[in-house]
Amino acid sequence: MIIAFASLKGGAGKSTLSIHLAHAIALAKKRVLLVDADPQSSASSWAAARDSVAPFPVIGLARNTIHRDLPELLEAYDHCVIDTPPRVSAMARSAILAADLVLIPVQPSSYDVWAASETVELIKEAQQFKPAIKAAFVVNRRIGNSAIGKEIDSALADYALPVLKTAIAQRVVFSESSAGYTVMELSPSSAAATEIKNLAKAVLKLMGVSKW
Ligand SMILES: Nc1ncnc2c1ncn2[C@@H]1O[C@H](COP(=O)(O)OP(=O)(O)OP(=O)(O)O)[C@@H](O)[C@H]1O
Ligand SMILES: [Mg+2]
């Protein structure tokens, strides 16, 4: 399965969630490649910041031909996660075209909900060429029981795309993970690690498969 995290809104959580979903797939003992398709190189810098080898390989592929280049690269892998840039670009288009599933991280704020329209447009464009591309929202940085946190599902309903049942909360350990480790490494029995496990399960459910 090829899963791209896309959002034209900067800082929505694409890199954080890409890294963590890739680790969840690796923990299921599958060969997963994390493709860093963002010239900002967040995922590559994350891997480079580690003292130990990352639990999955990360390659930089910030080019416009990802959809053409990936099939050959993925021969040795079961799954692939792609981290994409926060700009309408040939690179973002190419990454979306390569995907079976595009996950759009949104923070529970009206700005994020409004800004999602551009990302949804980009996905719709790609679906003209490849109708099989699926897309869904994943709520990231949910804060406790805030009103907007509760309303986010209905706020997103206009886009007619599913919203994953499992949300990722705003947690210090996620920001700490940007220094080169995942929350499963930093705090394996934390609520954050459980949220990532649930995210992986929700992806499987959406794709109609029972395991990675
Ligand atoms: N659930 C969370 N809890 C706490 N901090 C988070 C969470 N998700 C992301 N962050 C932090 O928010 C910042 C932005 O996240 P991230 O880099 O993953 O977003 P992005 O969408 O990849 O950004 P860009 O558009 O610049 O590529 C980072 O500092 C990250 O550590
Ligand atoms: Mg990023």
C-alpha cells in the first residue's frame, strides 16, 4: 500500500504522522519505505538526527516523477509512506498520483478546515487521472474536549471525505519525537503510542484489509 500524507497547510503534521505510521507498519514486521518528497527534508533530517539506524529506511525523493519512479523502488518493500511538501507543486501532485491513499492531517481549527479545500482540490485533480486514489482526513493535535475539537467532524463534513475515527492529540512527546525517535521508542506504553497504533488500524479498516 502507498500512503501519502498531504496538506498544503504548513505544520499540519505530515512529517510527524508519516514517520509514525511508517514505524507502526515496521512494527507489524513489514518492509516499509518512507519517501521524503519534501525539499525541506524533515523526514530525512529526522533519520539523520538519530544515534541508531531508523526502524525503517528513509529516502529523499524530492522530484516531480515520484509516481513514475516508485514502482521500481518499491520492489523490495511491502508498503510505502510518502511525506509531501506544503505547496501546490508538481512534486505534491506526483506524490498524490503515486498513492493508494492520501491522508490529510488537519488541526482542529477553522483555519485548517478552510485551508483543506486547496488540498482536496489537488486530490480531486489527481483522481481524474487515477480514480482509485482514496482520501481521508486525520485530525491531529486535538486538544482535550475543546468545542472545536468536538465540532471538527461536522466542520469537515462538507468535503465529503471520510474523517478517520481515531484522532491524534496534542502531546509533548510528539514534538520531542522530531529529534529523531518515534513516540513508540520514546514512550512505548504511552497514550501517544496507542494513538498511532489506532491510526494504523483505522488505515487498514478504511482500505478494507485486515493486516499490513
Ligand atoms: N500531535 C502533535 N502533538 C504535538 N506536536 C505536534 C503534533 N503533531 C505535530 N507536532 C509538531 O508540530 C510541528 C509541525 O509538525 P510537522 O513538521 O509534522 O508538520 P508538517 O505538516 O510536516 O509541516 P510542513 O508543512 O512544514 O512540512 C512540529 O514541530 C511537530 O513536532
Ligand atoms: Mg513536513
